[in-house]
Amino acid sequence: MGLKLITDQIPREKVPGASIIYIPSGKYLKYASFGYSTLLADLVYIWSIQYFSNTSVPERFQYLTHVYSIISELDPQYLDPYQVGALIAIYDAREFDTAMEILSQGLKKNPEQWIFPWQAGHYAQMILKDYELAKKYYKKAMEIPGAPPITKRLYSNAIYELGDYETAWKNWLEIYKNTDDERVKKIASNHLYRTKAAMDIQKIKHALKKYKDKFGQFPEKLDSLVSQGFLDGIPQDLDGQDYVYDRETGEITTAVIPWKR
């Protein structure tokens, strides 16, 4: 404490934010709080929001993990700091690994809280566009009792983005069949439409490539793929409509946008 008082005498403008490195770990602060560790956690949390929003301290994010580990030691079940700490790490510090570390710490101390792997999955999906990592976190969240139904939808979407259309189809079909919520049923139906279209278009394009390799150009109509033995039949979308074919480019698209059916 004496050392802290001495360092506080150093003018802040000379070494902005430097005194933060003298804050001891939460384990020791907990003993020094004389039973008021949760109150101290509140105070450090409020202070941290003010500190990390102070743009006059350029190196403020250097001790981000340290500060939020202090709070977690003082009050392990205090959930907000984990989420806010990860939020600051992602959007202010631009440090994805730090955000994941904070959220992992939250899950380790609160294994019953689905929100931490769910949030990690969201960041992996939205920030990194890493759907493999997002799938991993969403699956972990799904396994925790109390996880909301949207978690499985996000998990299924990650599978789709990875190109595993058959598994995505099975997941969305299960969601469609097992819900009584008409809004969720419509969402699942749109994803089933998109997934079937992706599988069908993949099959048609494969046949088109074979046709062009043999004849040097795309066919005038898709029916030629059947007559030439490249396909058994031309698939239709989930609503029974034909896909739109561009003979010049060989592109295949759906008749409607899935979300505007």
C-alpha cells in the first residue's frame, strides 16, 4: 500500500496509466478486502470501464487481461466483467485472442453459463469469419443446459458456411420439425431452401463443367445435361421452381432470394 501511495505521487501526464502495473493480483486483494471482495470487484470494474475508455492513455490495453483477472479473482461469479472485458478487447483493443482468454476464464469459473462460449462463437463468426471456430464454440454452448434455441440455428448456419450441406440440411430439418414457433419454422424453411439450392447448384455446375469439357461450350438449355447423360434429371428448388440458368457464364441462381420467399 505504501508503494502504491508513492507511485500515485508521480504526475499522471508523465507516465499515463503506469500505476496500473502495481495493482496486485485479485488473490491478494481478496485477503486485503476484509470480506468485502464483491464490493471491491464492483469498484475495480467501474474503474476499468473509465480507464479503458480514456483515449489519452495509448498503452491502456496492455494490462487488459490483468485487470479483468483481478475482478474474476475477487468475484468469480460476477458475469458482466467477463462479457464487457471481451467486448473491449474485440472492438477497442482489436485483440481477438485476449477476448477469447477472458471468455474462457469466465467459462472456467462458471461452467454452467452458456453465454461465454456463445459470445466466443459470435465473435469468431462476425469478426474473424472463422466458421470452424464458431461451430466449435456454438457446439460447446449447446451442450450447456439452458442454452437458447438460437444457438442450434447459429451452429447449423456455421456448418452451412463450411460447405457441409448434408449435415446443415439434417440440422435445419430437425429444427423445422421440432418447433411450434411459426417464426422459427419460417427461418428454418428459408435455410432449408438455401441449403437444398446450394446442393442442387453444386450438382448442376459439376455437370455443366463436364459438358463444357466435352463440347467446348455450355448447353443452350439445362435439359441437354439430361439428354447427354450428365444428369438423371434437372432438380428444382424447395418450392418446385426451376433454377435460373445463364448460358453465357454457366451461372445458376435461385428464382427468388431465400429470405424473400
